[in-house]
Amino acid sequence: MNDDILQPWVEEILASKKYRDLHIPPETVTALLASEFERLGKIKPAVKSAKQKLHNIVAAYLGDPDYEQAIQWMTTRLPQSSPQEEQAMCEQLLSHHASTRERLPHLREFYETIFAITGKPSVILDLACGLHPFGLPWMDLPRTIEYHAYDLHLPRIELIQTYFSDRYPHSQAHHQDILLDIPAGPADVAFLFKETHRMEKRAKDSNLPLWQQLSVDWLVVSLPAVSLNQQHDLREGHRKLVNNLLEKTGHNWQQSVAEVHGEMLFFLQKT
């Protein structure tokens, strides 16, 4: 279906109460709707299915801070804050989202495990980052780090950029759909934390172009070892997911796997 025909439906979804304040890139919704229309052949079922997939992509149900309040708070308090106060501010922000809240008790161990394998990076790509960049105080990286954070959620990106501008001047937050606009710049490490399985729900094998085209020394993929309600072991299924994707990329990869308190870490290196 022509994008011009889809446009009114895209505008309707983006203008809805659920999404109008998030400023999701229109191309994300257009691609979703076009894919679902091609699959289903009728516009109304396609709109319904696209909305369901968008709900999973945005994942507002996992939690968010009050972004306007957080930006004001960070703008007024961060410039005068000590490293301890900065860490406390970041910890409070991380606690708002289920994915990063789970990591809080062992953040330092989490990053020590990663950098013991990848080495300390100078350039990081944080893909579909969520609130994860507020983990920087636990990474023990210099303020000169070049940290690129990518997310669909504009208020989140604006908050992260506020933080970067004060504390990490060489870093940048990007309002970008990484599956439609794959980051092109080289980096030492790319993080893809707790997103690979959700991207596959958006579209099967949607990770493949991203993994193939990233120009990085290391891709670190994390996936939950157990379900959010702690009732289902996901290890075997997620190992199969990663291995199947690696096989389909057509590249040779070195892979190692670690686990930190219920979060599986796949260290992928192209050879």
C-alpha cells in the first residue's frame, strides 16, 4: 500500500492519547502499518495489529519517570551536584523502569563483567537504550567517553541529552528507530540490552540487518534469564534465539556467554 494512503492512519495513531506525547518517529508507525497490511490484506485489522506491536515496542507498561519534572530537576540540581549526588539522582531514574530497576542491586558487577571481556571502550552505542545511560556512574568511564544513546521516545532522549550536556560533553542522545536507520558510526562496543526478543516480535529476523551492518568491535546482547514474573526460565529459548540469528547473519562470530543475576550476556565479536 502506498505510504500516502497509510498517512491518515499513521497520523491517527500518533495523535492518540496514548502516543501523542511520546513523539515516536512517524516512519516507525508507517513501517509497522505497511508490514501488517501486507500480511493481513485489510486496513482495519492491520491498524489493530500495528497498534498492538507499537504497544510492545514502546513498552510504557514497564515504567517511566515524569520526564518534564526530571529535566527540570536535573537542570537545576545536576550542575552543582557531587558524584555521590549524581549517582543518587541516576539511581532514582533507573528505578522507574522495570528493566533497569532489576539491575540496580548489582550494577557495578554488571559493568565489570562486560568490560572484563570487551575492555574499557572509548566509543559506545547504546541501542534502544531506554533509561540505561543513567548507569554511567557505575561504569567507571571517563567524562570524555563518546556515548551514543538511541531511542524512539523523544522525552526520554531529551532527558538523556540534558544529562550528557552537563556530565559527558562528547556524548549524544539520538531520537532514532535503529531498525529503520541503523547507526553508521564505528564504535568499540554496542549495547543491545533486553530488546532482541522484543524486536523479533516486531518483525521476525528484524535484528539481522542491524547485527550485520553495525561497525563495532563488540556487540553485547542481554536477554532475561527468567520472565518478568519470575515464573518461567527463558535461558534455553534465548540461547536458541541468539544462535539462530548468528547463523543467519552469514558472518563468522566469536561468542561467549555470561550471566549476572538473572540477565544473560552474549558477547559477540565478528571475525
